[in-house]
Amino acid sequence: MGFASPIALAHWIMGDGKAKPHGLIFCTDSYTIKEVVRLMNVLMIRYRLDCTLIFHPSNENSFFTLFSLYLLY
């Protein structure tokens, strides 16, 4: 999975990541649940990131992946 290389992850964070006090949010609106879960598994296994799937109530198709920022430093 080349999309999960450290450089690809950095580009994704810069382009579509949102830093919040409780972690980092990736906007994954156009992804299916299956794709988001697969991405979360890769981030958890490869980078040992604490990922959580959050459903955004204002948009039925909007899902976010959230993880701890301190693990990326």
C-alpha cells in the first residue's frame, strides 16, 4: 500500500487533514465504510496510531478518521 508511506501520509495531512486539540481528522467523505476501515487498519498496524471512526450527523455520507497527533512526532 503505497498510499500509506510516510511521505504520502504527510501530503494527505497537509491537503485534507484537520488538527484538533484531541487529534487529527481526515475528511473521508468520498470513501465507503469498508475503505475507511481498511485505511484505519493500515494506520493502526503500520504506524500504531489510535484511530476511531466518527459519523458526522450533519452529513449522512461523511466519515472521519481521528488519531493522536503525538504519535506522529
